[in-house]
Amino acid sequence: MNRFFAIFERDVRKFVRNPIVVMVSILMPLVYLVILGNSFQGELKRLPLALVDMDKGPEAVRLAALVKTVESSTGSIRLFEIQDESFAMQGVRDGLFKAVLVIPPGFGRDISRRKGAETGLFLDNAETVSSATIQNALAKAIARFGDETVKIRDERVHSAVEMRSIELYPKFDYDQTLIPGVVIMAIFLGAMMTGAFNLVMDRFLGVDESYLLTPLTKRDIVMGLVASGLIITTAIAVIVLFFSSLISGMKLFELLNPSGVALMLVVIILSTLGLQGMMFIIMGRINHPRIVGVLGGFLNVIFFFPSGAIYPVESFPRWLRAFASINPETYSVHALRALLFKGAGFSAIGGDIIFLGVFSAVTVAGGIMLFKRNL
């Protein structure tokens, strides 16, 4: 019995004397609750919708008012009234809007002549759930407009208003829209298990003490591990992208042109480099692999779920949207989605590349500064 208690006491002491493991073990379930609870809130909210009124007549104004009613009553959309149709359409391609509702010239005239009037709804169908939510929300406004038109004129008007939905991009299945998130998750896991993790294992095994006998500088050690992790993780991400496209039935080579392939590699490399540098900042002074294992799931939840890979960022509460604006994975997911599903060029993802480039430079420099080259 004494031998049993000796083993028991030793293991409890090892756990209690490691404050990081204790703290993360307590905080992780609470963070899961907060992050996951706010990342998946059921009905989508605040999806940005551009309204272009090219008619300007009283009937068009009344329809716009009904759309505003949907915005205020359900909160599923966030309405932006835009004067320039081309600007609104470009906004959809750049990710500023999820859809554009166009009220064409002659809309009021067709209503007054009791002819079927049409509106155009241009959808960003690269996000299937968001486009379906907007379509359903606007269908209610259109139906209400038709009912009011019938009441006012006291006779049934055949197809008073019809909303014609136009998908701007080729149709994608839901599992295909998850591919950018899957690639980013592969990059995160690769960054966790290479680079800084190898340094932690060297410390745990005592191998890092041999560094003190060499003329290696902190920059040599950190950059060497970052470079090896970058090559390995980039290769993993490309392999995951290829096989996930095969599994989901997406014709990858038909969607990407040479410039798109080059931009995608830039996004993957910068995402990998930024996460590698971040791991050095977080794990630069850790000396036990157990802590790395505990931190892995913790960090994955914090960065992956608020990235917009599964749930639209616009539907997050304000504090989580603020975090998403500085989350590097948010920019990686947006860039990959634009390249894969929209055939976008540099103009659409230039901001993402700039953010990822700055983030990579800052985190790698921070990892070098915080690295401890002594016992």
C-alpha cells in the first residue's frame, strides 16, 4: 500500500508543480464553451446585403422599406444601400457583401401596369449556407410586397413581383466549401508538430544543451527550425488540398489558372510561416511535450472556429468579430476561398496577403527575440 501511495503522490506532485498544465486544464473547457457557443449560434445574423435601386420610384422605395423591415425584425441581413451596381458586384467578389439585390429600371412601371415585375438577387454561392439564408429572408419581403400590392389594388396580380436568383459562381456542395478550412487546419497541425515542437523535444531529452557548445546564434536555431517546418507543413497542406478535392469531387485543376496556383502557394506559405513564428512565441520556453499536447487543442479552438471556415464571421458577436479581425486564419480562409471558388486575383486577396506577410515577419522576429539560448 505504501508503494501505491508513493507512486500516487509522485504523479500528483508532478501535475501540480506544472502550473501551465493545471491552468490550461481548467481554462480549456471554459474557453471551449465561450468560443464554440458563440461561433455556432444557429440562425445566421448580420449577413451583408447590398441593395441597388435603379428605379427610384415609389414602388421600389416600398420594396426597399420591406427589406429594411426584414433587417430590423430578424437581424439575418445587414443592408447597405449602394448607388453603383458595378461597385456592389465587385464587393461580392471581394467578400464585402454576401449578395446584391438589384431593383431594375421600370420596376414601378411594371407594377402599375399589373405586369410581373422582377428583381435580381446575385448570390455569393461560395458560401452555400449564407446564400440560402439571404434568399429565404428576401423571399419573405417579396411575398409581403406582393400581398400588399394585391390589397391596394383589390385584385390578384399574376406574379406581382418575382425575385430571380443568380449564382455568381459555379455550384459547390457544402463539403467542398469546407476545403479552405481543412487546409488551414492541416497547416495549424503541421506548425504544432514541427519547428518549435522539435525544440521542446530537444529540451525534454537534453539535446539542446549541445547547442551551447556550438557558435550557433538564436537566429540560426530559430530560422533553421522554422525553415524545416515551413517545407514540411507546406507539403502537407498541398497534399491535403489535393486529396480533399478528390474526396469532395471538386475539379481543382479546372478552377485554378497558373496565377491562381501561384497566389495559393503564397497564401499557404505565408500562413505556415506566420503560424510557425507564433508557435515559437508560445512554445519558445516550454520544456515538456505534455504542455504542447494540452495547448494543441486549446489553440486550435481559439484560432480555427472564429476564422470563418465553418460559420460566417459576420454572424459572430461583436467581441468575437474583433478577435477574428486579428486572427491570421481568418485571412487565410478568406484568401483560399476567393481563389478556389471565385477565381479571384490579387486585387481581391491583396489585403489578406499583406496581413499574413506582416504577421509572419512579426511572429518570426518575436520568436527569435524570446528564444532562450541558455540553461
